[in-house]
Amino acid sequence: MARRRMHLGFDFSYSHMGGRWRMPGAWPGHTFPDVGMLEEMARIAERGLLDIVFSGDGTGVPDTWRGSRDAAVEWGMNWPRQDLTPYAVAMARVTRHVGFGLTFSSSFMHPYYTARLMNSLDHITGGRIAMNLVASTRRSDFANFGFDGLMDHGDRYDRMEEFTDVCRLLWDSVAPDAMLWDRETGRVGDPAKLRDVRHEGRFFKVSGPLNTPPSPQGRPVLIQAGGSPRGIRASAYVADVVFGGDMALPLQVKQRAALDEALRALGRDPEEVGILWQTPIVVAETEREALARRELLLTSIPPEAVGAYLSYNSGYDFSTLPERFTLRELHAEIVAGQASPMGFLHELMATLGPGAELTRAEFLEHGLREATAYDRTLAGSPAQLADRLEEMFEATGSRGGFMLGHTVSMPPDLIGIADHLVPELQRRGRFRTEYRYRTLKENLLES
Ligand SMILES: Cc1cc2nc3c(=O)[nH]c(=O)nc-3n(C[C@H](O)[C@H](O)[C@H](O)COP(=O)(O)O)c2cc1C
């Protein structure tokens, strides 16, 4: 039997943040958000035949640490961020095959606006657009859209599913053969090919139809990343392809099984829904060189920046930590404050034990490894990395592939992926040797 091929994306969300922007070789001559750097990135990704370049998003400035945004701004932690929609257009104009994934929050956006925007992007890119839907988990993001706090977790996902229903109805509201553009008769469109949406739900009321010509993909590719049981159910409902977190392999295997169950419950075939696992990666000619590059991550940001990052992600201000504390005490305090004890604290408790006593400085040292993804960064030669990716791919059902990213510096690390890792995977029959199809959907969802 032929070996199943992987799909590869590149997540550039963090390449200008967390001190990566000044690592050796990083973007000479460019400062974010210079469009030239993103165009160059897209060209390199296409040279490597990657499926997609992708960015996550957040719409607020982190301000949990010390109750202030100063550290986030000073050290570039989850700041600055840009609406990347126009940048996808620019990248599409200098490439022909690679796809583009943009992130939108179903908690703030309106489905009519978003469905219409995606239609235009699908036209401009020639059918190469994907929408990543997030529910948003950060207070400072909600605060810019009229909310005093987070929307309830269950409501966020109910809204995401309804949002998706409305978008799908809108994309389907104009048939693929609705346009006539008949110069002889003067008829532009066939009225019989449009249908109302008439959606009236808990969150949205939309009459439809969409007032746009049908786009190459019809519906863009939908991506979703949910971690909780409710989030995974939403993945099964929403996603053509799931974005999975960079957890330890046994946890990824568990998420794959949970997703399969959720897909079956909805009558979907789990074989057809891949997961792209988020994978921080450093490729070099030799293992030694790769490990040396990975060490640079530990010099990239000061403790203040680590505090800003951790506090933003958990919703708990770690600047208020006492000089010494146990992990159990910290966990209890975070939960009591309605913040979320993120995976990092759980992992720390699993490794050191809940009774472990830490000083504030020690906690931030562990936090540095978290904020830079140091421990989770795969570093090695192309052959070593291909071995590891094959192992992960097979253990998680050989469907989907990897969203590589969180590199040390761009573009050198993307060049390593395109010019060294990809050829190694191709030699093993694990990656395409040409783009076979015109649209992202066809290329990315091919099994
Ligand atoms: C790989 C990955 C990427 C994510 N990217 C974003 C993002 O760009 N913006 C965002 O607001 N949330 C992002 N999230 C958060 C998820 O949307 C989701 O809220 C989180 O995984 C928690 O899952 P839960 O809501 O099911 O508990 C990401 C999550 C994962 C695993």
C-alpha cells in the first residue's frame, strides 16, 4: 500500500514576536508589517510545495501582567498584530498554488460580513483561502467588542456553530452557475439560482442571499482548534481540517480519538478529517547546529516579557505571586479567580508534583521555556525531523499533517523547511512532489 502523505502548513503568527524578530538572520531589511516580508515568505513556502501559510489572531493588547500593557508593548508579546486580510491578497499576487489561512473570531464577527469577505478573498486568491474560526479566550480581545468579560465557554461554541451554519447557508445561497454575463441578451445573473437564507437563530438573524458571485471554492476551507470536550465537538461540526495543539504525543493520540468519536456522532467519516498539529521546529544540516539554534530561544526575552505572555494566556496576573509558593496553592488561586490554569501549569504539576515549592524567579524560568516553546521545539537534521514527524503522523492516524512554525528566525528556518526537510519527506514518499490541483481545498484535503 502507498504510504500516506502528510500535509504541511507554516504558521507565521509568532515570527515577529517574542524576540524572534531580532534573532540572527531574521528579516534583514524588513520590519513587521512590511508586506515585502510576507510576500517573500509566501514565495519560499510555495517553493517547498507547502499547503498553506497561516496566521492566528488576537484583537486586544495583553494587559494582565501588573494590570498594564507596558511589558507586552515594550517586549512585543502578542503585540503588535495586524489584520492580515490585505496581506493575504498581496501574498496571493506573487504565488499561484500555496493557500492562505486567516483567523476570525465567531464571538465578535458577524457571519454575513465574514462570509462575504471570504468570498472576495476566494476570488482574489483563485480558490486558495481558508478561514480559521476561534471562539477567543482573552478578556482584552472581548473588551474591544463591547464585552465586560468573557462570554460563557458553552455559549462561545454555540455561537461558533450557528455562525458556521449561517456562513454555509450564505455561501450556498448563490449557485455555482448563477452568473450569465451574456453580452448578447444583457442578462447578468439567473434569478432562479439564488435562494434566501432566512436564518433566525439564538445569535444571528440573516435573510440572505449573499450578494456576490460564486467563488472558486464555493465555501472556503474551514479550520478550527478546540481543546476541551465542547471545543472538540465544535471542531467536528465546523472543520474541514483541525488545528491541533503541540502537546505531548499521548495527548495528541487522545485528542485524535476524541475527535473521531465526535465526527462519528455527527455522521462524518473520521478518515476525511485530518489534524494539522502545531509543531515548533528548527531544521539545520546537523543536529548540533539545530540544537545550538534552539538554545537562542532562551536568550530571546526578559522575565517581564515572560510574565506578560503567561498572564495574558491564563487571565491571571503572575506579578502578584509571593516570593515562594507551591504549585497546588497557585492552581487553587487561579481557579478561584475564574482564570484558566493553562496547560503549562498542569504540565509543571505533572512534572514537578503539585506540592513542589518554587520561587517567583524559578517559576518565570520555567515560563521562559513555555513562552518560547523551547521544550516543544523539534530541533534536528532533516532526517531526524522526518523520523519524528513520521512517528507522530502514524501515531495520530496518518491523517492531516503538521502546522510547522514558532521557528527561531525567519526566513532562515522556513528556508530549512522548504529546501531540506521537504526533500527528505519527498524521498520517503511522504510529501507531494508537485501541486496537483488548483484550489487549496483540493490540495489540502487530498488523502
Ligand atoms: C494550535 C492552536 C492555535 C490557536 N490559535 C488561536 C488564535 O490564533 N487565536 C485565538 O483567539 N485562539 C487560538 N487558539 C485557542 C482555541 O481557539 C481554543 O480556544 C483553545 O484551544 C481552548 O480550547 P477550548 O476553548 O475548547 O477550551 C488556538 C488553539 C490551538 C490549540
